[in-house]
Amino acid sequence: KGTILLAFFCQVLVSVSHAKREGHWAFQPIGKPSIPRTRDATEVRNSIDSFIYKRLEANGLKPNGSATRRELIRRASFDITGLPPTLKEVEAFENDQSPDAWEKVIDRLLASPHYGEKWARHWLDIVRYAESNGFERDSEKPHIWRYRDYIIDAFNMDLPYDQFLLQQLAGDEIQKPTSQSMIATGFHRLMQWDDEPADRLLHLFDNLDDDVRITAEGMLGMTVGCARCHDHKGDPISQEDYYSFMAFFRGVKQPGKGGA
């Protein structure tokens, strides 16, 4: 089922009308632009630098000087782990004159468990992670922290992205499910849950809509919300596609009273 769902996602993207693909930047084919020539090529160390320096020249700007080794290791530490380096780590990098000194710093930071803790937060924001249900009672989501830890572990173990998505969408339906892939399906428990809605059928479809929207926005990089009510000139997915998409989530058991 999970593989079929991913295949459906791809089919939806392929089926987007030619006219809409032509007019929307997100559906343009990836191109390989020519590398621009700069007036001063002495500072250019790679092709990305060429684009940066060309834009600086166009705006009459010059780059700042090179960062010190102390500044480099601080930037890397904050970017990768969210934590500052220790004095010992700074001094070790400043004194390491080997040609792979920088690579060793990056490898060490990526191997730190703090790497997953730092970068998992971005994915948790995308999938609207919370440890309570919202609404007036805002009751707790029991054991949802296991999903949080799954995401952290996935980053730290460098789980391939296709498996990362597949396990969250249908980790209980794959050929050989594991405890981790089962926990990953906590993705479907992250929405707000009202244990006493005024209209239970409406609330059910609000939850299904939440699953559809977050999956589309987080995994496809596109919005589909307008298609819940009608075909929309701004959305490249039809209302028919929207409800076909929702049908895959219709079998997900909704939380019970109290958020179980």
C-alpha cells in the first residue's frame, strides 16, 4: 500500500496539465545554466562561487574577507548541531594544519547525536508535531514522543529519504514492518483532535484533509487545499485528484476519546 501511495504521488505530478506545468516555476525541468565569468577569478574556488561573485559584481559589492578558523568552527557547530564548540575543540582545529582538518570537523559534527536533534526540529515543524491535541481540553498524545525520537534517529542513521517518507506514510503496510516503521506512522496522529466535536463527520474529514494537506505540502512541495471544494486555477491538482488522494488515508483509524 505504501509503495502504491508513493506511485500515486508521482502519477499526480505527471498528470498535471501541460499548460499548468509550463506556467508554474515548480514544474519546470531542472536545467544546467552556464557558469558566469567574473572579473576577478582569483577568489573563485568552485562553480557556486562564480554565481555569487557575479551577483556581487552586478550590485557593486565586494565579499568580506575569509573567516578565521575560530569563526569557521563556530559556524559549523551552530549550523550542524545547534551548539557552540568547546574551547578544546576550537583550539584543536586552530592547531590542526593537516589538509583534511575541515573535513574532520564536519565528520565529527555529523556523527554527533546532536545533529539529529537539531535538524529533526525542521521536519517536526513541517509535519505539525505537537504532544497535545489542541482544542479546549488540549489533552496529551500518549507516547507521541516515540515519533519524535524516530525522526531524530532517522537523521542520525542517515535513513534514505524514500524510506523515510514511506515508513511515515505506510510503515505498517510495507513488506517487512519493524518497530521503527510502525512508530513512524505516528505521522497520522499529529493533527489536532477534538474528542467532542459538534459535527463528528465534519471533524473526520477535517482530519483527513489535514493528512492530505501536510503530506502534499511536506512531501510534494505543493498545496492542494483549494481542491477540497473545487477545481482551482492556482492549484495544479483537480478536485478529483484531491479525493483520490484522500481515499488512501480513509482507512486510517481515527484517534479515540481521550486521544488514544
